[in-house]
Amino acid sequence: MTFKNLAALGKIDLELSQLRYNLSSSTEVLASKNLKTQISAMQRQLDLINTAVADIESNESDLEERQNKVSLRIGSLENEAKENNSLSYRDQESVLAELTSLQHQLEQLEEEELRWLEEEEELLAKRSIMLEELKILDNDANSLAQIIAGQQTDIKRHIEELETERSGILHQLSQDIADVYQNLHKRYSDSCIAVLDGGKCSGCHLKLSASEIEMCKRDVDTINYCEQCGRILLVG
């Protein structure tokens, strides 16, 4: 009965290990993590775009203010030239030179404004596309989250059932064997029970010596351990 219980415990612990792995590393969980990574990367790109758009809007506001100042100055000089016919030739030349310079400045500001508008338009178009892509990713992530929630509810329920069964089997063992098993179990991520199969330990897959194999087969009422990995070794 002891060896049968130990074999059952090994099988349960192996299944528990796989179930716990599935909680954090199932296909759906890994796909969800990948989606979250994509969403985070896209959010960072959107933040950069939003910052760039805000900078452009600020530049456009400053540009508009400069255009207004230049336009007002042009209007002021033109009115001065019309209303004051007594300007000397030198003053007329000075006004004309300033008007020419201001007109050139205004053209440059308008060209600069056009460049900002084109850049802003490209960024807004890119942002629009990314927002649509982000919406799709969010929907996929939400769908996966629902699937994972259902799967994990089932997995956790199964884990609870197996842990209850495991506890019952442990109580059937003598205290010293149960303690040995529990201490060994802490060392392994899967199961501390191995089977002698074809002269090899099923835990570490290393071949045992002829004397070890003979001892395991002879001492069928004694708990044997793999000298390589330390697992409890049962004869298959």
C-alpha cells in the first residue's frame, strides 16, 4: 500500500505542477502577455505622437501671433504711406524697404505654417490608424482575458480537488515516510517519485549501475532512492 500511495502522490504532484504552470504559461496566457506588450508599446507611441501634436499646436499659436504682428505692421506702414504725402524720398525708400522685408517675413511665416500643418496632418492620420489598431488589440485582449478567467477557474478548482486527494493519501502514510516525501518534494518542481525503467531513472533519465538495479529489484519492501537525483525510486 505504501508504494501504491507513493506512486499516486507522484502522479498527483506531476499533474499539479502542470496545472500551476498552465495558470501562468498556457498558450492563452502567453498570447495575452504578448498582446499587453504590443498595447503598451503602441500606447507609448501614441503618447509621443500626442506630445508632438501638442508641440506643433503650440508652435502654430506662436506663429499666428508673429504673423498678426507682421501684418499689423504692414498695415500701419501702408496707411502711413497713404495718409502722409509729405514724406521725403529717403523716408519713402525706408518705408518701402521695410514693407518689402515684412512681406518677405510674412511669406516665410506662411511657408513655415504650411510645413507645420502638413506635419500635423501626417501625425493625426497616423494617430487615427493607431487608435483603430489599438481598439482591435484591446478587444482581442478582453476576449482572451475572459477565456483565461474561465480556464483558470476550472484549473484552480481542479488543483483544489487534487490537493484534497493528495492530503488524504499523505495521511495514509506513516509519519516518517510522509515527512521524507514532503522534504523531497520541496526540491523538485514536478515530482519526487521516479520509476526504474529500462535500467534508467525516469526522473533524471540517467542509467543506474547494475548493483543499484539489483538492490531496487531485491529490496521491494524498502524505499530506494536514485543515487543520481535523490528521487524515490519505484520498480515499474
